[in-house]
Amino acid sequence: MKVLLTDYDFADIALEEALFQKAGIELVSAQCRSAEDVIKASAGCQGLLVQYASVNAAVFAARPDIRIVSRFGAGFDTIDVADAKKHGVWVANSPDYGVGEVATHALAMVLALLRHLALYDRDVKAGHWHFTTPGQLRRVSDMTLGILGLGRIGKRMAHIGRNSFKNVIACDPYIIDGDFPAYVERVTLKQLFAGADAISLHVPLSSETRGMVNAALLALMKPGSIIVNTARGALIDIEALLVELDAGRLDGAGLDVLPDEPPGGDARIVQHPRVLLSPHAAFYSVVAEKELRTKAAQNLIDWQVKGRPSYVVSEGAP
């Protein structure tokens, strides 16, 4: 078996090389940025290990020997799953790595925004020393935390956030009532945006969720509330978010992900004083990175040995 590691931003790929060498799998690597790049680099390959590269029908048609695609991460929006199904290609991911890291990062962003930490830091460094410089602060324990998406990470966010907030509410139409923790109130999407003081997004990117946080939803949010996104950048209409921030209706936004990554340094969302940014880093810890990379690679090894990956997104041909 031969596998192409389509692209990566790790310091090296020694971990993957060791795993595949032990399994008797040949590994080649590239830094593909498009489906065309993947086609050029994947000659003779039966599997793809993908970070950000686009994989679609063009790849499967040009390289019919490819039978499995495994992605670093829980999300798989860079892989056209429908195209994979049509060509009998397995799709796999690594859905349960870094759950605690992402939830902790999201909560850290929420609390930093509500406590105006970045604004205090800015003011102190500018020579302004007073507890009121960034405006009035409300008590977090009087507020409601809202969570959109109550999967693994959303549930962890609810669990670690409940001790800081008065109430936790959540919206997830794909989770049955019995899977909602007792301390989380189930609400509709509109109720979530109208009722929460802080909203954290934890849904995958799909045709249904792309741009779902639009002007209409943002307009429902309480004056002075905040929103945090550690899921996928394209969930939020950034221009609509900027309108609400510029008008002063929203107190802040914490974004670990953006529609275009990395953004230009002069982008308005980057320069906005009420936006707290991190570089798609919510997943990261040394342990979580190792877990992510091991599980994504193991999918390909398991497919070779057992005929199916450990974490199946979509089944392929036998």
C-alpha cells in the first residue's frame, strides 16, 4: 500500500513515517493546495492522509486506485463525501481527539471577553491604569451561556462552563432529549441567540451550517453579549458580525477560526479592537496533536489490515 500525505503544517512527519513504516506502508508527502495538486502527487497511491487539501470527484476520477481518505481532525469539509460515496471510497476522520483542549480554549475566550482581559492589557500598556478603562463589567455568575451544537465538545463546554454561569442553554436538533445533560436547558436556535449572554459554536461545517450565523441571528443577540467560534470559520457571516461590533450591539467576538486562513494582516476582522483572535489553535496541546496524528494515520493502517478504518465517516466499497 502507498499513501500520500497531501499537506501538513506540523514541524515534521516523523510520527507518521514511523507508524507507516512499522505497518509496511509506503508514505510520500507533498504540500497540496488544490485537487489538481493532489492528483499530481498521488500517482500509485491507494490512500490519502489529508489536512487542508481539497479532495473531490476530480481526484477520485483521475486516481481510481485511491480507496480511502483519512483526515486530520473531526471536521471533513475539505473532502466531498458525496463524491467519495459515488466512487466507493472510504472517508475517515479523528473525531474524539482534543475534546478537552477545544472546550477549554472556547471557555477561556468567553471569559477573557466577558472580563475584558485583552482591553485591560491594551490599556495598561498604553499607560492607562484604572479598572473602568474598557467599560463596565457584569457578573458572569448572573449570565447565561449558550452552546450551539451539543456533541463531544459542546457537552464538555457545558460541563466546564456550568460552574461559572448561572444557566447553560443549548441548541442541537440532532441530539435526543435524553442526551442533554440535566443541567443544560434545550432551546431553539432563535431562543439560543436571544437568550444567551455568551454563545459558543460547536457544530461542523456543512451545506446546512455554512453562514448560518447571519445578520438575522446576530440581530437577536442581547446588547452587550459576545460570541465565540472554535469550530469552523465559515459558520459566521463575518461582514454581518462586523456590523454588530461596529454598532456596539455586541461587546466582543472570540474567533479561533476564520473563513480564510491565514487572514491578511490588514483585514478588518483582524484589526477590530473588540475581536479576540487565535490561529486555529483551540485543538492544540502536545498530547492532543500526537493523538490527532496517530488516529488519522491509524485509519489507513486499519483499512489495510481489517478492511475498514477505525473512525468511519462514510463507507466505501469492500
